[in-house]
Amino acid sequence: MNRIRIRRPDDWHLHLRDDALLEAVVPATARSFGRAIVMPNLKPPVRTVSDARAYRERILAACPVDSDFEPLMTLYLTETTTVDDIRQAAESDFVHAVKYYPAGATTNSDSGVRELERAYPVIEAMEKHGVPLLMHGEVTDGDVDVFDREAVFIERHLEKLRSTFPALKMVLEHATTSDAIDYVKSASGPIAATITVHHLMFNRNALFEGGLRPHHYCLPLIKRERHRQALVAAATSGSERFFLGTDSAPHPKHAKESDCGCAGVYSAPAAIELYAEVFEAAGALDHLEGFASLHGPTFYGLAPNDDFVELEKSPWTMDAELTAGGETIVPLRAGNEIGWRQVR
Ligand code: NCD
Ligand code: ZN
């Protein structure tokens, strides 16, 4: 297969930032994706429906004029989120989920939840109103190894959440381990996981290949090869519980190449093409459309996009650096060849 045509995909986990950076990065996503779940970790975070409405307007203003890109907004779950915030989210037609960050787990997560149980009344309202809970599924305890944070989250919190709120729609975001895959495959109730392209492409050696590689540093961290293989198997399996979420998270080059560098991989400029590479290598291009364009809408109760994109096997070279909003950003696969090209 040298050319494939799939229904226009959606990105179910995306960081678009704000201001000049927002303007610079929206087109990279809008060129391929019809919609995206936009993460709320701005500074300050998107906490309320009215914050989300204002942020959505800023995103739409930054979209290329010829694009129909639709941002699907999320609220940031804090310890002060109320049941009424959830009711308002459910009543709005543009807030599609609430994102849980454990406090301190990742970029701009200081406002996150310190004790998940304290958010249970709010989560109960989400279950009642059918608002999905998107989870950054990691614990942050200092005595838990950073590579084990996801597995320990599943053990300590996910099981209990699942049994306390059996009808709650849950997404384990950016799944990185075989533990996550096994859990999501076998759990009862509405549950799914997004999988990034960088976690499908790399094992943790990519963090240290010939030297320290800050552009492969993201959270949750890239894991061992056996975990990568479990992610590829799940993504390419055709199971409706797994769908595309890039977690594309741009940071200025100087903030990544620093003594205390930021976590995040900027994959949007070639995301769908890189997923195509992964699916091709797995001999599963016929399952790309389900993963990228069908399973996500089904989970969120939305119709798939009604138009199509076409990808062709025709190598091109990604720029070594991109200029965005007055900053330099290093994209995934910088300066190197990409095997597929979106032609339509
Ligand atoms: C994200 C970011 O930079 O906003 N970084 C990342 O490494 N994934 C935050 C997140 O999703 O954890
Ligand atoms: Zn993210």
C-alpha cells in the first residue's frame, strides 16, 4: 500500500498553549485533524465553562481561515471544582471532558488534585451527567520510581475509581505501559486509552541515544521496549478502547535544552504521518482509520468527521527547527526523513 485514504482523524489529547504560541501551532494540527481535545493546563488553568468559552474563542481566532477545525474543550479538575461546574459543562455544547492532573505531575499541574478522594463528589456528578474523566494516570510520591508512576496509579487509584463509579466514562491518557494496556483491555465499564505516537515509536533508550536527548523527554516518560510493543499491539489491534491522542506539547527550544528542561514532545507537524509509519511497520495500515478517526468519536458520543484525508508513501525531511510565535521549537523527527506525506 503506497497510498491510503482515511476518514479525517481527530486528536484526542492536544496542548495548544496560548497567545503567540497558540497562533503558531494551531495550523499544524488543523491541517490534518478535524477536532482535538484541548488540554486545559494553561497558566492559570482553564477551570470553568466561562474560561473554556474564552479559550475556545482564542483558538478559533488562531485557526487558518480555510479550516473547519473544531476545538473540543476540557476543564481542569482542581480541589475547588464544584458539582455546579460539572453541571454547566454538561449543559454546554463545547466542553467535552474534565482533566485530572495529580498536583505536581507535569507542566503547569500545580493546581491539580492532591487527594483524589476529595474530588469524589465532583466525579460522581461527572458520572451522573456523562462527562468523561480524562486522567493523567501517574502518582507523584517521592518514593515511587518515576518509571513506575503509571503502574502504581493503576493499582492505587484506577481500580477504586472504576468500582466506585461504574458508569463513569474514563480515559487513561497517554498510556505508556503494558500495565495500562492490560487494565484498559479488561476493565468493565466505559474506559479507553489514548496513545501518543512518540510512545509507539520509542523505548526509553531514545532518552539517552548518544547523549542526553531533551526532545524525547515527555511525561509520562517513555518506557522499556516491552511496553512499547504492548502499546503498538493495542493501537493496531482494532480494539475500540484505544485511540489517537498525540499529546503534542510544544515548548521553546531553550526551555527544553536547559538545566531543568520542560517535558513535552512537539509532534503535531507530522503526527498523522508518523502514526502511519508505525502502523505500516506493524503491518496494520488497515487499522489506522479505526484508531485515528473512528474509535474516539464513538467513545465521546460524536459522529466521525465526514471528510477524508489521503496519505502517500513519499519521503520528505522535517525541518530541524521551526519558528513559532517568536520562539524556536524543535519538532519530533527534526532534520530527518518521514516516510509518509499527507497529500490531501
Ligand atoms: C505536557 C505539557 O507540556 O503541557 N507535557 C508532556 O510531557 N506531556 C503536559 C502533560 O500532558 O503531561
Ligand atoms: Zn498532555
